[in-house]
Amino acid sequence: MKIIKSIVLIPLLFLTVGYAHAQQAGSHPRLFAESKDRQALLEKIETEDWAKASWQKLQEDIDLYVNRHTTDPEWIVSRLAMYWKEGEHFTQCYIKKQDWDYGEGNAPLPTVRLPGMRKWNDYVNVPLKDRTPYNESGDMLGISRSSGDLTPVLIPYKETGHMIRANNMEILSLAEKSAFAYFVTQDEKYAKFSADIFWTWMLGTYYMEPPLDPQQSSGGPGGYEPGGILGYYDYEVIHDDRQIPMAVTYDFIYDYLNANPHEHLKSLNKTTTEVAGTVFKRFIEIGLIRGGKKGNWNVNRYKNILGSMLVLESNDFYQDGKGRDYYIPFYTEKSGEYYAGLPEIMSNYNETTGLWPESPGYASGMIPFVLEMGLKLYKSGVNTLAGNPIISKAAMANLGWLDARGNLVVFGDMRGGPANMSSFESLLTYATWENDAETAKKMATVIRKNIESGQYDRSTSDWQSIIFNQPLPKSGSDLPFHKAAYSPFHRHMIMKNGNDETNGLMFTLYGGREKSHLAANGLAMQFYGKGWAMAPDASAYESYWSPDAGYHRGITGSNTIVPGYKVGEITINAMDPWVSTSTGLYNTNETSEHVSFADVSADEKRRLVAMVRTSETTGYYVDIFRSDQANNDYIHHNLGHTVNLKNGGNKTLKLDAVNDLGVAYDKNYAFFKNQRKVKHAHDFNAIWTTTAVSPAFHVNMWMLGQENRQLYLVDAPPTTLRHDVTPGQVNKSPETTPTLIVRQENNNGKDKPFVAVFEAYDDGEKSIESISKIRSSDNFMSLSVRSNQGEQVILNAIDNKVYKPIKSLKFQGVFGITSEKNNALEYLYLGKGTLLQKGHYKIEAIDDAVSAELRRENGKYYYSSDKPVSIQLNKKKAKVYPAGYNIEIK
């Protein structure tokens, strides 16, 4: 680290002093492709439909701008966010309280405008055509993301948030695409367009020193000093990414830039390569001394600067001896005080699960970056992907986060949406380059599955993918299917029954964890219907600084009970299918094709969630939630345009409007609006309806009555900002989310738990006909669920007693189900128990508690059990059977 410090503590002004090269610059392009690769690329575009369509889409994106540029070269350049005003071409900006304070100095050319503040705001830029040319004030026209009002509003520079950054990135990305188009077509109109944008940005950055932060609000002083989070041209080093499209542009049009140097270079007495080297080195040097060594910050830092490293010349080109080969080891081999190279990055992945220790949105984004950087380095003769099996394991592990639609589950800081296929594309590319047919086939299977499910469209690939992506070898499209996944670090489990979006069932259950972009949100549950998360975690905040971020990121945006447990270790009391956390992420056996469940404790809370399949197309979820407190609020958010409450007799309950919720167990209760209340101690049903799809979609929640209950319906904040994670975009911002709060006071929630049954169904296809309590006591609960498919008796206990809720039924264990069809036994299921008997059928543990099932099918009997078990059939004598799964009883 001493070497790096010695570099950055001295201002890099010496880089602007002219010197004689030790050798000539190397050939370009080389970052993504070399000149010799062009013919093969042209053939790919001609023969691969997806590549041809992607290329045509890219041309459509840029040709309007490129063609205008031939007659109006100022149009696009004038829309860059710069310090355009004469006399105020600032060369030094100052930061105060993590936001822009003021600028000083006056460069001979306009300099690039620093974003107005670190925080994000609620606004997106108006279309490029409507933006102010040569904007001297920095005030930006914006459209609110949350209000639904598309009327542009003028946002002052100091409040523009991400808008400056987004504006410039959009224009620089056009230059990047056009530079690629020049490589493909060799048409100089593309090079001219890219070059004019490049030089405006490059020289406008060259004259700008990194911002200073005298009060160190960013954790450091800024400038060239180490420490803190500032980038060279952004408030966060992880967002210092405008160098990425500029490094690519420089590489693709390198020869054109040198053949047509900017006239200002004469006054500098510099070449194109010298000026570019100065700027790219600043990004690299500052990138290596800012941000953290851990988590996504470290990986994002390298993602930003690697291209800048690779477009540099060899070491002996530079007077200081620091070129491409000097910098590469800072990623591939080294670690220092502020940065951790690839070996340390990969050590963050859990060797057992293959997962990154952050929420899925961040975790799933890390390995694509590592793989993308690996492909770039491979092109430069450095293979970081060989002999590193955790990389492919990490990519495959991200499949465990996906629901039946291929969307990532939402918990912690993330938005959800489709998984990033670039990991699998990159592994396919690498496998193709290395002639690894087996890995290529596996990757093709994943890609084909996501194409068939509509979650991925290769024909809209970006230019980088046109270069790297390979023809798909022959493969299937069925991915390995796992009924259970559990990550102890994330305190998160997923259970599935079926994996098709129409009929698959799925739920998640997880505990609270602070930091790592996870959330202190209690024992929270989500369940699915038609492939959608019907009871989702809310995630519609604009940024971490938004006023409603605390609601969405905390306990109030989840489906759980407050007050009480928010964060801390969890205990799995029982889980089936079981996941051995010492060997992997997934289950290896399954006891029942009908039943999955998990029973989890944390502090004073204990929650059992079960999934019960009743036919190939029907099923339901059971939620038994205990809280060892006298006063509790059970909060349930559900997708829907409307929600209605009905009593056990199917009559609508009359609710009265109230001014507030009476008690606020969390400050973010303030975001619950339009409160309506009714006192109701009996069983009830809540029915959510989504009308934006046809047929209409419903969720019916039945809940067991308890004394001292008040039911509240409230309008919660939106569920999402995305268009693709809810059916018909229901509850997308600015639409509110209909939410139920069940308040129970002076009635201990451990002894008198919250017991609910959920069914999701299309209009006219409700399966459950009735639900009723059979018997309950402080530690025991039993229910009857009748449907057009039969009847299940649901049993749950938190002690070790033998319970006899009705004649001929005995139960001892955590969870049990007896199921009958046509008045005959369908199955007995015992989840971590010692006894379950219905009439003359009995499952009994030999020693320790078992998870076991006895099933009758087509007149034959089958059993599954994780330990030796005693089974009695009809009036026959009980027999002991060894552990095993799906074994016929002869």
C-alpha cells in the first residue's frame, strides 16, 4: 500500500508535463475486440438472428443522433452537463455535508459538471430532445417517478441528485455505441459523433481536479488524499462510472482520434494518448484509495476502473513506468488498505452455498461483474477464470433466488425483477473459448430456460454482448429443481412445490439482519400465486435518502408482527424438506409431494409457515404466528386493487374511518393512510382482488378469531417501482397497497396465536370451501380445511404432549396433517414429531422425532421418513421400516 500512497499524495499535475515516449503506443482496439476480430463479428451479425436483431436495434438507437450530428454537431454536445458559463469553467469543486458547495477556478474550456448532490431525488430527466442546451445553471427539467404527474418540473442544480450523472451517462453511452458502430462499419460519421462527445468530456475532465471536502463529510478530505468514499468525479467511488463508456470509446476510435486530434492539444503540447492517460490514471489512482474493501463497493470500484487500466499503454510508455501491466495486478493479485483484489473478493463467497453475503439484488450483481472483468482480462492475456471453481458455483447459486417467473425474490435492499443472464452468457463465452463443451451446454440450458419463460431476450443484447455472446450449443431447457433452499447468513429460506408460473406454489420465510443490505424486518413471510409474490416485501423507495426509505427497508414494509423482534439470530425448530447447511444450499431429499413447512423462532416470536398442495392446480398456505407479548399487530400487505373483510357468515364487515391507528409501534406507521377500523373477535376472511388482469385474480385470507381484536384496513405505500414484478402492474408507484393490520391487545400472542390460511386463485376457481378450528390450547392448534379436493386436518404444537383433538386422532410433534379424499385416507404427514394416528393408520417414531409420510395411491401404500419409523396400516400390526423416501410398503 505504500506504493499507492506515494502515488496519490502528490498531485498528478506532473502527468501534464510533456516527455518523450520510451516506445510507441500499442495497437487499438483491444479492450473487447481487435481489428482481426472484425470479420468474425460481421459473420456473427449476419448468421445469428439474435445478433442481427441486436445490431439493428443499436443502429436505431444511435442513427437519429449520428445523422443529425453531420449537419448540427453542437446539438448533442450542448446537452452534456458542463460548467458552460464563461468565467465559471470550474477546475476545483468543494463538498459540504456530502453535497456540492461551490466551485472555483476557470479552465480555458468548459469543464464537466459534478452531480449536484450525493442523494438521489424523485425525478428522472425529460427526454434528451427537451433538455436545455448549454445549460449554464445546472438546473434540470425532471419528471416525478412517484406522483404519476408527467409534467416537467425545474429542479435546482443543488437538488438534482442523480439527474446530472444520468444525463451525462446517457450521452456518453451514445458515444460508446457509436464507437462500436464505427468498428463494425468503418463509417467515419460514427467516429466523428463519438469523438466530439469524447473530447468535450475528456478535456472537460482533464482540467478538473478531484473535489475537496474540507469538513470530511465523505469520510476523507478528497483531492488526491486517501480515505473516504469520494470518486474522482462523483460522491461515491462506486458511481464513478462515466469513465467506462469513455474508455471503450477511446479504444474503438483510437486511430481516428489520433488522425484527427482536437485543436486544443496544440496549446497543451500533448498527444491524444498522453491526455487520455492522464485522465484514466486519475480515475484508477483515486479508485484504489477510496471506498471499502468489503462488499459490493469493492467490486463496483474495479468494475469502474478496469477498462481504464486496460486501455493504457505498456509500462515503458509512461515516464512513471505505470501502465497497463503495472495496474492489472491491483485487481488480479494485490490487496491494500483500501482495496481487496480478486483473491479476497472470491473469499467473500460462501464455499458451501456459493452465495455473496448481501441481499439478492446486490449479491446477484457481483458475479456478473467478476465474469465480465474476467473476459476483458482474458482478451489481454490474463486468465482469472481458470482454476477458480467458486466463480461458476456462485453464478449457479443465484438461480436459487429465483421464483417460477425467473424473478429474484425481494428482501433487503433490492427491487426484484429478472435475474441477470450475463453471468451465464459470460460462462458460455469462456467455456467456448476454452473448448469446454460440458460447461457450455449447462450455460445454454440456463439461457434457453430464461428465453422460453420470457425473462430474457437475446435479440435485445447490448453491443458488448454482440461481441462476446456465443451461438447456443444444443441443450435442454429444464433447470435443476429444488423444493427448499436455505442460507444461514441471510437467515432466509425458500420452499417450492412445482416450478411453473401457473400452478407452482412457493413461500419465503426469513429473519432480520442489519447491514449487508439486508433488513431488520422480523420474521417475515411472502407467498406466491400464479408465479407472483402476492404478499411481497415493499420496495418502492427512490433511494436510501428518500423520506419513505425507512418504511420500505424496515419492519413496516414486511409481513410480520410488531412490536418485538426485528433483528438477530434465528432458530429453525423444524423444516421439511431439510437443507443441510454443512453441505449445500438445497435439500437433497423430500418427504412429501404434498407438504412443505418451516418453523422458526427468534427472540419472543415463533412462526410456522406451511404449503399444502391439494391437486396439480390447487393448494394453500398456513401461517401460525406466535408472539410472547400481550399486545401485537399482525401486518399483512397483499397485492390487489381492493380488499374486503367478511365475517364467518360471508357478510361484509362495516369499518369506520379513524384518524390514526391509536398505537404506533414504529415511527413508519405514519405512512399508513386512510385508516378504517372494526372490532371483531371472531373468524374472518380478507379478500384482495386484482382487476388489471383477466380473469381477475384473488387472494383469500382466513384468520382464526381471538379475543380483544381490532381489524384495520389501511392504504400502505406502493409495493414497487418496477413494471414487471406484479400482475398488471398492480400496486406499482404511485398506486397504494391495500394492507390489513390485525391488532390483538391484552391477549398474549404466544398462547393465542395469529392463525391464517391463504389461497390464491383466478376468478371462479376458488378451491377451499370452509375452514374451522377443531381445538386449541395455549400450546396447540388444530384446523379443518375443506376444499373440492378433500379435507385436511392441520396440527401444530410447541410442546411435547400427546394431543387428541377429535376421536381417533392423536398427535405429538411440531406439525402434522391428515388428508382424506372421497372419505378415504390420502396421506398422513408428520413434521418433526413422534406420533400421528388417524383411526387405524399410524406413524410413530422409534427414537428421535421424525419427518415422515404415509401415502395411499391407487390402492398401494408408500412411505418416506428421515429416520427409522413404525407404521401401522388399517388393523394390521405396526412394523418398523428403515429411513428412506417414496418406498412402497409390500
